[in-house]
Amino acid sequence: MEKKEKMITETGTKVQQFYNKTPFLDYELDRFNDKDDLINAEKSFAGILDRSISANATVIDIGTGTGQMAAVLSLRRKCVFGIDFSESSLKKARKLKSKLNLDSLTLKHIDILDQEQIKDIGLKFDYITCLGVLHHTGNAKQAFKNILKLLKPGGYIAVGLYNKYGRIPLNVRKLLAKTIFKNNDKVKDSFIRMQIGDVEDKEMARGWWNDQYLHPHETTHTIGEVLKWFNENEIEYYQTIPTTTPFSTENLEISGVWNKYNEQIPYLPIRIYKQLIWIWKTHHEGGYWITFGRKHIKLDT
């Protein structure tokens, strides 16, 4: 047991040092001079997520990094928290908050593997977003269990992770970047453009490269693994993005991301099929997928 705790601590220290040196998602602060700049800079998914969350809801963005997602969500809501364990990332998030006068956004330095720090937040939220975070902790399953302490009964959660199969193409590119194309800036630029397109923001491009190709610790996960986490912790499964429902034509712009219409729990054959498809379908995103669910409401008997 002591050996495991030491491993988690060492991993956390390495990741914390990495993000203190390279905040993520990095950006040039001069890009944001008003709230419209913030909205326009966000990808379409941020807009879908924002429209899926009611305006009177309380939200916590776990692993908020430099705070862009939390900042967007705070524009229409009175209580949005962003937590992270990188002071360097939070420093940039605080500058963004101050510059745009985001009074409804609260930022805190929290290690989600520390249950006491989680408890000290002192609130439970209607919505949790935890996107691209758990796979960089020393214990993704425990971190998932910890953050659920912040979710109200009946509250909604979104968890974004690297898929074991979908991550394969990026791992191949990482190997090529470290060996055959080690000093080839043109190949490096093409690999980054594959994920984020052509961007003029050099800080963003540098941050993405470091996060995807130089990160000191990451784990990959399967759909079945996350479904087991949900089941063990009384989280009702809603859906995934990309979808795991065969022949689904659902429009997320209309239905939102916490919508169970036409969704089914993906059983083993479907999971295998979909994850093999994700090797091709999600390689631009580095094999990233998101699972949505809702915490069960316990009724008194």
C-alpha cells in the first residue's frame, strides 16, 4: 500500500511540474480583450456543452488548466468553479478572469487525489466536467471516485479520456517524432495541424505539442472500463461522444449532450466494434472520447 501511495505522489509531482512549465490549454492572453473574443475562440463543442447546461446550474470544471472552458461556462451562470493542481495554469486562468471581469468564476488549487482537499471545497454541484484530466493522474479510477463527492444526487457528469484503441495512431506518431523525424519541424507542424488545424497562436501550438507528445504520464482506457466505474459508483450512463449507438443520427446541437434519446448501453460486441472504428475516427483527437452520465437519486425508504 505504501509503495502505491509513493507511486501516485511521484506521478503527481512529475505532472504538476510539467504543467507548471507548460500550462494547458496555453494561449496568448492578448487574444482576449472582451467576452466575445472568448466565445469566438472556443470550439463548437464548448458551445454545445454550454447550451446543454441550464443557466441556473452550478458547475465545476475539474482540471480546468488555464480556465477557458470554465470561463465560457461562467458567462451565463452565477456559480462556476475551476480547479486544478498546477499553479502556473491557474495563474493564467486568474489573469483571464481578471481581464474579462468574470465575477461568477471561482478558481482553486486542488489535487483531486487528495480527498481532504476535495472535501474542503465545501460544495456540491449540479454539473461536473472533467475533460482530459483523469488519464494524467496516478490513479484514474480513484480520482473519478473522489470527484463524485462534488456531485449532487441527480447531478450530471462528463468524463473525457484517451481510448486504448483510438490512441494507437497518435502513439505511432509519437514514436516517429522521437526517432525518424526527431529534428524535422515540418513533420512536427503537420502532426499538430492534424489535431488543431492552422493556428497563429504560437503558445497554443507549443502547448498542444507538449501535451500530446511530451507528457510525462498518461493512461488509456476502454468504454467497458468507464461503464464499470459508472456502475460501481451509481452513475447512470447517458451517451458517449463519439456515439456508441449503432446507426445513430442524433444532432447534438439540438439534443444536447445529456440526452438519452435513442441511446443504449453499449454491450461487448458493440464496444469492440466501435473502439476499432475509433482507431480511424478519433485519431485527429488523439483517441479522445467523452462519456456522459447522471448520479442516481437515492430515495428514502
